[in-house]
Amino acid sequence: MKTALEQYDPQIHELIRQEEARESGSIRLIPSENYVSKAVMQASGSCLTNKYAEGYPNKRYYEGQQVTDLIEKTARERAKKLFKADHANVQPYSGSVANLAAYTALINPGDTIMGLSLPHGGHLTHGWKVSVTSRIFNSVQYMVSPDTGRFDYNQIEEAAKKYKPKIIISGATAYPREIDFEAFGQIAQNVGAYHVSDIAHIAGLVVAGIHQSPVPYADIVSTTTHKTLRGPRGGMLLCKAEHADKVDRAVFPGLQGGPHMHTLTAIAVAMAEADTPEFIAYAKQIVKNAKALAEKLLEYGFNLVSGGTDNHLILIDLRNKNVLGKKFAKALDRARIVSNYNTTPLDPAHPANPSGLRIGTPAITTRGMKEPEARQIAGFINKVVENIDNESVIEEVGKEVLLLCSHFPVPEHFIVPNNNNVSSEG
Ligand SMILES: *Cc1c(COP(=O)(O)O)cnc(C)c1O
């Protein structure tokens, strides 16, 4: 029997089918990507996409909120419990909007924000020059230490004393080491700044208790819901009770209209999934896999920024391998290994074609891969770099990757029925 989508839009149906095949037949090493569960996917594809719910529970601007209020309250309570926060706002459309809401909740246009420089691992929305955050606010940056690739908290404090920012942003998008959020909180306190912490990448590690939580040390914590946390694409803000009203007003009506209720519903499901021993085991395995992958890459002579990893991601500095990030990432993609080229601190190359490659283990861990597979993947990566201009070897690696993938299925599909579905539905 044809699905509704297949019947009404065979073109898009076919493209979704192709994407499903691509996702299951390749190794996903982009550290910000993951695979959601079927339960999250179902909630995300539910009738809640039909409902406008501008406002907050018991304070909406449209009627018919009997169910949406209950869902949003549930999502908020689950988020508060999981992160041990006084208040949670689960409405931001994405991590970027969540960050903008956090800043506008606390300070005024023209005030100074200080975040991690993008080539050093910071996110665009931490005040990088092409982001609107650097036009609304006066933006200054701190760096990692050039010798170690890690934060030097004394240097960051010196920068804070010099620039006197109103907000210090902790958190990163490409930093392979544990972040001392308590130290950031202390620096912020010492210079009279607010501390906004952005844990978009590591939220899953934080709720599992294997990375320090910024919640006790930050005025507002911002996160995405779709990276290690493994929910639908969205954003979330957590804060102390004193900032709750400001945060809520900054999200709505400050920046957004109606929340994406289907996403918010799926966030509630993901929060329940994250509150389980299975999730803690998954988060621990992410780090074990990253360490195993990093160790093997070091054996193969790859240079890793900071020398290794404490979390889910690895930043390879490719300069000793005589290949730039983009060319390498594209060759890996042809070998069914999906990564992203990335700047490294002190990168001499242009940001559009940098010397680094960023990889991570959340998605392979969700598929059930463990240390032996992580080491095997390091071998694939090495084979590609050593045969960067040899298309037949790259194709061979692709076949080996496909074989590995076949042993570690992605969460059950929607459109392509698996074998069980085929037999049960006839
Ligand atoms: C991914 C990321 C974001 C942005 O999230 P989007 O949902 O893509 O807008 C913000 N901050 C950090 C640190 C991130 O890694």
C-alpha cells in the first residue's frame, strides 16, 4: 500500500527515501548531528504541527489550548528536572534564536558581549562579525591558548577586565575539552558581568553527569535540543528564577510568534528519553568512542587540536597531512564518511577552506557502535588521507563503510518499511 506522501508527492517521497538511504548507508561523524528515536520522530510528525499557541501555558492568545498547555508544562517540568534548573523555556526555534533571546533578556543593544572567537571554536552567535549578534551588540572575543589549544582562564579573566563586557558567553561549537563553567562564572562575577552558557553541543553529556553542568554557575543556560541531547531540532533556555520572566518575554513576544508545538512535543519525549539509565550509558559511550577514535588517529600521525578529546568531538589539524579540510571532507564523503571541514586555532588558511576537520561520535554511538568500530573508522579515515587522489581506494573504503553500517541500523524508518513491517503489512 502506498503511503499518503508517496501518493500525493512522489517526487518528495523519493527524495526522503534517498535521504534515509544516505543516512543509514554512511557513517555520520558530524558532531552536531544525531539520529532521533522513532518516538521523537512520531511526536514531531504529529497533529501538533497544526496548532497555534502564542504565549505560555494559561496565558495564550488563542483558544483551544486544553492539550498544548499540558504538553508545554510537561516539557518544561521535564527540562527543569533533567538540568536541575529553576526555570525552563522550551519554545526557542533553534539554538541561534535561544542565544539571541538570552542576550536580549539581560542587556541592551550596544552593550558589550564577550564570546569565544569562531576560529577558536566559538559559535557564530557568540558575537562573530557576520552574525547579527555583532551588529546589535558591541562584540569582543577571547581565544584559546595557542600552545595548548585549551582555555587559559587567567587570560580570559584579563580580557574580561580589559573589555568589561556585560555578558560573558561560555560554551563552544568546536572545543574538544571539558569546560570549567565554574571558572567562567567566577570571572563573570569578578567583572560584574552576566554569565550566559551555551551547551548546544554537550547538553547530552551534561544531563548524563559526565560533563560539568553550568546551571549552578550561569545566569542563563542556552542549548539546542538536537545534538548530543538527541531530540528534534530546536532550542531551550534554562535559568535562575530571578531571570524567568525576562527570559520568557525575550523569547515571546521579543523574538518569536507561535512556538512550533510539534517540536516542543517531541522535545518533551526526548527529555523523557534523556532521563533514563540507557541515556547515561549512551552518553558515557560517546566519550569512550571519541577517546578510542582519537587515540587511533594519533597513532596514524594525525595532529589533534589540544592533543585529544574529553568530550564527543575531535578537531584534526591537517597541516602535516598536506591536504586542506574541504578536499579531505569531500573525499571522505565519497567514502560514505560524513564530516565537516573546520577552522583550527591559528589556522593560516582561509576560513572558507581551512586546515581542519571536525568529527564526533554521538551519531555512531546512537547506532550502537563501540570502541572497536571507532578504531575501525580511524583506519578508514587514514586510508582516505593516504589515498586522497586515488578514487578506486576511496571507493573500496566506501564499500567497507557500507558493510559496517549494515551491522548497525539507524532507528527504525518512517518511509522505507523494514523487513518486519513488510511481512506484517503484507
Ligand atoms: C549548534 C550551535 C548553535 C546553534 O544552533 P542552531 O539550532 O543551529 O541555531 C548555537 N551555539 C552552539 C555552541 C552550537 O554548537
